[in-house]
Amino acid sequence: MELIKLIVNTVNSLLWEKNILVILLIGTGLYFTYKTKFMQLRLFKEVATSLFGKTTEEGRSSFESFCLGTACRVGAGNIAGVVVALSLGGPGALFWMWIVALMGASTAFIESTLAVANRKKLENGEYIGGTPWIIEKKINKKWIGIIFSISSIICYIGVTQVMSNSIVETIIGGYSGNKIYLGIILSVISSFLILGKKDKIIDSLNKIVPIMAIIYLAVVLFIIIKNINFIDDVIKLILANAFGGKEFLGGTFGGIVMQGVRRGLFSNEAGSGNAGYAASIADIDHPAKQGFVQMFGVFVDTLIICSATAFIILFAHNNIDPNLKGMVLFQKALEYHIGWIGKPFTVVTITLFCFSTILGVVFYGKNALNFINPNNKINIIYKFIMIGMIFVGAVEENHFVWGLADFGLGIMTLINIIVILPLSGEALNLLKEYEISLKERKYKNTSEIKVK
């Protein structure tokens, strides 16, 4: 066990603390942004409307794929992670989160388009795919795909415990309670969805994701309207601090940039390979269109959800204790804006965000396991293990298991980037092909309007 801990800590230190993956992901994002000719800006309209893709009557829609991908991206990190970034890097960290999202969107497009183009169709007509299938089909090295899949499952076990713990700690912090009882309740509720029929997880996320987004953004919109006179001041504060302006909460220029970059990368997951699992399920008429869907997921995660969290805090930062940290800072900011309802709103938001992430990663892990061994009995054992992890995460903080999440994610990301960089030509060709079809469609619509 000590040897395993040493390996995990050494790898995590090398990949994350030394910022190797941060540099690799930024470089990849810049490269794909250049190769796609800044598609995230010039094709933004098409990206924003990509959810309404054609599917067969039986097939999964782009919206279902979007909800699955968003469920895994949007979690406690969209609140706690943003709070950390603002606390350590100041308001300017948000600006660098925006930049990372814009660059990472192109990476999300490449990895998702490749996943759809190289996925596998099952006997029941459904699709399954992701980085392991890309590796098997394009590189013919299944053993590397197995390493990626194992890393995925290790990551998801850790993430499940982190999300479960976040839910319970938030409830207890707001209203008190017993961790064991809350863990049992959370495990039982989860088991109904995880052990249910095959499409129960996705069907549940189709309901949870829109609800949690609407609730959260409705409150944020109210807060923005309430503080509309201060919006210019907050924007100026973000931009001034982003380039090493007046320090806020101890942020220096290097700290500002790095906090924004790291939190942005951790939040939107572009480049990790996770999005490939979600992208592959959609019965879409063109792979590039599904790449657009996952790009849009990056925008929603960072430009909308993370920004919303930041504005809640920044609008209140002159009126609350500047020494507050973490979820307490977020909760006090909410209470400043909306009074007593801030506490239950925090509990509801964290619960929805984290619970959707749990369901999402359980589905991802099932796909990863399917690549290693599609045996249904193994799949059932995996589901029970994940339900057990939900309970364990609820009752205790196991920092080693949480470190495993970083370890698994780090290995996944490293393999994924190494794989998609040399294979990106296929995705770029599909993008060109899809852009031609968009132009032809626009020309046809214009001609029909003229005829009428």
C-alpha cells in the first residue's frame, strides 16, 4: 500500500504540481485553435444551435449527449473551484478561465469528433466509443486503450467519493445531520438509477441538468439585475486584475494566471478524453456536429456556470468578510444577495451539481469497463462498487482515494493528448466537410427564399 501511495503521489506531483499537464493542455488548445482557424469564434452560431441535431427515432439525441457531458463537467468544482481561484488568484483569475475555455473548446471538438468517427455500434443499435476505441481502431494498440480505461475507472471512483462527500458536508454545514444516515439515503436514491434499466441514468440527467442550470442561472440573473449598476466596476476589476493590476486577496500576476488556467482546465475537462464517452452515444448525422455539441458544453461550463459563481462573489466582496474561504464565502455572498434563502439554495445547488456528476461518471465508467470486458456480470459488480463508494465518500474524507481521482485523470489526459494530436487530421477534414455542407444548406435556403 505504501508503494502505491508513493507512485500516486509522485505521478500527481509531476503531472499537476509541476504543471506539466497545464502546459500540455494549453499548447494543445492553442494548436487546435490555429488549425481550426478559430472555429470557436467564427462558427459560434453553429455551435450554439448544435443541440438540435438529426437522430433516428431510436437513437440518442445531441441534447442527451450534451446533458451527459455537462453532468460530468458541472460539479462542486464550478462553485468550490471558482471560489478557490478567486481567493488565491483574485478576480483576474476569471478572465484566464475564459481564455482557457475558448482555447479548450477546440480541443473538445477534436477529441469528440474523433470519438464519434471511430465509435462502435452495438448489437442493440446503440453506440459506444471514446478514446479507447480511437486507440484500438486507429493505432491498433488495445493495451493502451485498456490503460486509459482503467485510469478512467480509478478517476471515477475518486470523483464519486468527492461528490458524495461534498453533498453530505454541505447539508451538515447548513442544517446539521448524521453522515451515516445521509450516506444511506444518498446510496439508496442512487441505486434506483444506477441499477435500473439501461437508459435510466441518461433519462435522469436529461431532467436534472436542465433543472439545475435553470435554477442556478435564474438566481444569478436576479443578482445581476439587482446589481446592474455595479456591473461595469466588476468587469473593470476582472480585466485590471487579470494583467497584474491591484492585488485582490493576495493574487500576483503569476498566481492570477495559473489559478485561472488550472481551474478552467479542471472544470471544463477539455483534453481529458471524458467528453468522448458522452459524444459517442448520439445518433447524429455528422461527427463534426457532435464535436460542436461538446464545444458548447465547454462554453456552458466555464463561460456561464463558472462566471455565474464568480459574479455572485464579486458583487458582494466589499460587503462580506474578505477572510472567508471556500463554500462559506459562497454561502455568505448568497445570503448578502438573497437573504436567508441563500443557505438552502447552496444546499440544493451543490446537491444537484454533485449528484448529476455521480450519475455521469458512473455511466462513463461503465463504458470504460465495457471496453476492457463487456461481461454483464462484471458490469453489475462495478455498479455495486460505485454505490458503495457513494456511501464511503459520504461518511469519511479519504484523501488517498481523492488523490487517485487526480492520478486517474492525469494518466487519462496524458494518453488522450498524445493520441489525438497525431490523429487530428481526420477531425479537421470532417470539419472542412461539414462547413461545406453548412454553406450549401445556407445557399439552398437563400435560393428558396428568393424563389418564394
